[in-house]
Amino acid sequence: MSENFRPWVEKYRPRTLDDIVGQSEILKHLKGYVAQKAMPHLLFAGPAGTGKTTAGLCLIRDLFGDKMKRNQSYLELNASDARGIDVIRSSVKDFARAIPEKGIPFRILILDEADNMTPQAQQALRRTMEKYTQNCRFILICNYSNKIIPPIQSRCAVFRFALLTNDKVGDRIGFVAKEEHVKLSKEGLDALVYVANGDCRQGINILQAAGMLGENITADAVYQITGRVQPIEIKNLLELAIAGELTQAQEKLTELIDTYGLSGRSLVSQMHRELYGFSIPEEKKVDIAKILAEIDFRLSQGATEEIQLNALLAKIVLMQAKSS
Ligand SMILES: Nc1ncnc2c1ncn2[C@@H]1O[C@H](COP(=O)(O)OP(=O)(O)O)[C@@H](O)[C@H]1O
Ligand SMILES: [Mg+2]
């Protein structure tokens, strides 16, 4: 693939544990494994774009150095691969039982999206893990560790990856922007960090998309690409509803829908995010959050957006009227 079209998330994927940002407690342990040239089976859990796959690959590189060879010293499989669980099962087994080549203590198999495996498939995996522990260590990756059967969890050291802080995501985006010579204004960077919401992959992908549109990355470009409304607009909308200004709030809503053409659910999710920054009593936030959840559910069931969003505003206005 030409370097020009290579996704920046791949191009700037950290190559060693030292280059990973955030997750410092986890990194400390992983570096310990490198120092000892030994590790147990690992389970990485947490939200997307926080460095799970990267940490696995960096660990392998730091451990194996130039002996890091796909299909020989390590293998990366995706449990929800279209080829089906039987193929996965046999590839896992074939890879895990082979004797590691000279110079490495064991092979490593990364199994991504392990939480998509059925409990039966996980049982089979557990047996393979046990049987071939000598030759092969597993790094299982998932979003939710509670979807992994307990006997596997108890055989692994479990690491929970947190969403990255805005500072860390901002640093990483700033770094990539500099390397790629894209002009990124302060407000552009803030907007990228906002839409990334702790997901570094998302942040870098949007940076790349925005970078293709023009020289300068503005906040407007970022919000447009992502179909998101400027947070300040959402804040205004909520403020109007909370202040009991139903007509004005509805006008604002129509304006937002017309200018941004955004989906009801993404609007509700943004409102939810802005809500917590408001200086209103906690109980009110809880009440509003409940209304948002209800409308989100109805939208997910296919209810008419315009009606639901107007009902949402009316409910917030009514709630305020009742409590004052
Ligand atoms: N903690 C991090 N430090 C540096 N870059 C990161 C980090 N997390 C994610 N990234 C960036 O996002 C991309 C996707 O990260 P990845 O490790 O695949 O996330 P996931 O947690 O979904 O496995 C990486 O290629 C890298 O560019
Ligand atoms: Mg991953």
C-alpha cells in the first residue's frame, strides 16, 4: 500500500511499550514481563481505541525483538472472523501446540474479540490454553471481561484498559498532526479531542479525514465530518429547555436538525454528555438522564425522530415546572 494512503492509526501505532500513552499501571506490569522474559496468559479488557491490541503487539516486539515473526513466533486472530469458529479453533490449536523456535521462550497468540465467542467455544479454548501452556501464551482481548467464562479469567492476569484522558488523546493527535505537517488550530484540536471521547483510534482517524479536506483543520470541519453538533449548540438547547423556554428550545432544535442533518440518537447522546457539565442539582440531572434514556430507547425502536425529540424537550420543561 502506498505510504500516502496508509491509515495514520497504523502508521503511528506505537512500536514499543515505551511509546504507549496512558495505561501506566498496566505498562509497568508488561515491562516487568519483558524484563523477566516470562509472562502468564493475559486478558486485556476495555473500550475501543485505548491501546489493547497495540500493547499486545508492543509486548511481543519488546520480548522477541527481531524474532517477532508473524505465524512463527506470534499470531493474531480475530474470534469474530467470518471464516467461522471451527477454522479459528484449528488455527489456534495448530499454532499453540508447535514447539517455539530457538531463541524465544514461548510463542504468543493474540485473540481479539474473544468476548464474541460462545461459552462452548470458550471452553474449548480454555482446554487448548491449558494443554499447550508450555509452548504458547495467550493474550485475549475483549471489551467486556464479564463475557469471558470464569475459568479463563482465573487463568489469566487481567488488565483493564481505561478510556484515555483528553490530555493524552490530545498529545497523541498533536504528535501525528506534526509528523504529517497538517495545520491544526487549538480549536480544531479541542474539537478532535471532544469527538474522540477517550478513543485514540477515533481521534486519529478523524484527524486524517479532516486533513484530506483542506490545509487547516478547523472545529467546524471536525464536527461536520463526524456529523456532530458543536457542543456549545447542544448546551444552548439544553439550557433553553431547562429554563422552561419550550418554544425557543423547539426552534433551536429545528435549526440544529436543518443545519447539521444529524440523527436523533447522536443528538440525545451528545445531550447526555453535556448534561453533566451543567450547574443544576444532581437530582435534576438524574431525572433528565432518565428522560434521555427513555427517548433513546424509543428512537432505537424506530420511533419518529421529530416527534420524540420534541417530546424530549417538552418533558424537560414539564419536569422543571413541576419541581419549582
Ligand atoms: N494508549 C495509546 N497510546 C498511543 N496510541 C494509541 C493508544 N491507544 C490507541 N492508540 C492509537 O489508536 C490505534 C488503535 O489502537 P488499538 O491498540 O488497536 O486499540 P484497541 O484498544 O481497540 O485494541 C493505534 O494504532 C494507535 O495509533
Ligand atoms: Mg484492538
